Amino acid sequence: MSAALGILEHIQSLRGSLKPTLQQVADAILARPETRGMNIKQLAAACDVSEASISRFVRGIGLPNYRAFQLRLAEEGGAGFTQRGQSPEEGLIYENIGRNDTAGSILTKVAHRNADVARACLSTLDPEALERAARMIGKANVLYFFAAGLSALAAENALLRFARIGKPAIFHRDRNNQLLIAGSMHPGALAIAISDSGRTNQTVMALTAARQAGAATIALTAFAESPLARQADVTLITPAGYMPAGDEPIYESMISKFGQLLAIDVLYSLAAVHDFDASAAAVRRGDPFIQQSRNARRQNETD
């Protein structure tokens, strides 16, 4: 287990690969802060599992015993996931921001949370899954992206990235257009759906329709057992912006979206490297037009 990765992000990243009983333990620890100070007997009772299951869970996340697990939690102070409920107003505005926060504390909290997500991506994003996804992109004749809300930012970022290397990509924000396009896809096309929760109805419906139409499918989500992941040939796991056993927050923060943007940049770079010469040639062809656009903008600013 990496010391650079927060214990809670590590648990979240492994959750999907755990057996149901151990997932039950993971969910309790992630969603209920009070469980983190319990002894092994108390935690077993709180999770409705045996003490042996708690010991298996601890070994499953790479720690030798329950004492080591308690020490790791204590060292980190439970950092790593947003804890809504510390006060009635905590997190209403943005993640763990409260009434008494200042410019300095807000800057620190937001910067540290984004850094946490970047580090967590090292654990949640599987290099083998990224390799498979990049190969699928290389084989596809066109990419279709499906996303809603702030997840659409990652899709729009992907359009610009893949356009630079000459890979046709399409994304429509309109829900009905997404479903219409998904249902008319064909073998040879690739559908990439993005949803932090993996439960956004329109995104799940679109990826399901694309798969039924014969297209290859990729899901970018924080939860490996989500409905979206079940419709994907390859799933890329990003860090969650909230606890998997809790309710999805009504607000959308950019914290989890930062993980999506990072994943898109990694996927684009890997796909480009797989066919480096062709990608480099496409970038060079596009450079003069980008420069021309910049020159025109500067000219307009001086007129």
C-alpha cells in the first residue's frame, strides 16, 4: 500500500474488487466517520460482520493487522473524503467549506483536495485498463462521448484533445440528441460515457443504447460496480467526490471532475503515443491554423 495515497482513497479504489462482505466494511468506514475510532469488536458489530471479516478486510487493503489500520487512520486524521455533517452547514457551499472559512483556509482546502484527487488517480486508474482503452480508441473510426452536468467538461476537453491528433470525436450536450446518436451507432464506432456516480440516468441509457447498437464501450466513473460500468467493455475508475455508501450530493463540485479531466488527458496522451508519428503529423498540420487564429485575435485587440 502506497504511503503517498490516503487510506480512504485507497479503500475506495479497491472497493469494487472486494467480496460483498468486505465491501460492507469498506462502505461503513467511508460513509460513517464514527466507525473509524472503533476497536475491532465494535467495528464488526457496526458492520454486522464477524471480527474475522474485519481482519480479512484489513489484510485485503494491504495492512498487516487492525492496529496498523487504526494507526494509519489516526495519522491521516480521516483526511481524503469530504465529510458532510461536521456541522449542519458544513459542505453546503462547496465540499468541506463552512461559514467561518477564510480566503486562506478555502484556498488551502480546495488546493489540497485537488492534490488528493491527483494522487488517488495513481491508484484508481489501472494502467492495463488504460492500455485497452487506448487501443480501442486507435481502432475506432469515430468517438462518441456521453455525459451530463459538469461531467460534460471532460467530454468537451476530450473533443479538443482528440481533434488535435486527427481522431474524429462527437459530443452533444442535449439529452435527446445523445440518446438518438447512441441508438444509431454502429460497429467500428466507440462510445465513451462519463459519470462520477455511474448512475446518471441519461448517460447510462446512452451507453446501453450504444452497446446494443454494436459499438464498443468505455465507462469513466468512480464506482466499478455502478450501472454505467456494467455496460462498458472497459471501465476507467476515477476518485470519487463523495462516499460510495452515501447519497450523491445535490451540488456538483469540481473535485471529482478534476479526476475525470486528468483521466482524459492520460487517455489522449496514451492513444497519441500508440501511433506517435501519425499523431505528431496531425498536430503539426493543425499548428498553423491555431497560430492564424491567435494572430487574428491579437489583431482584433489592437484595432
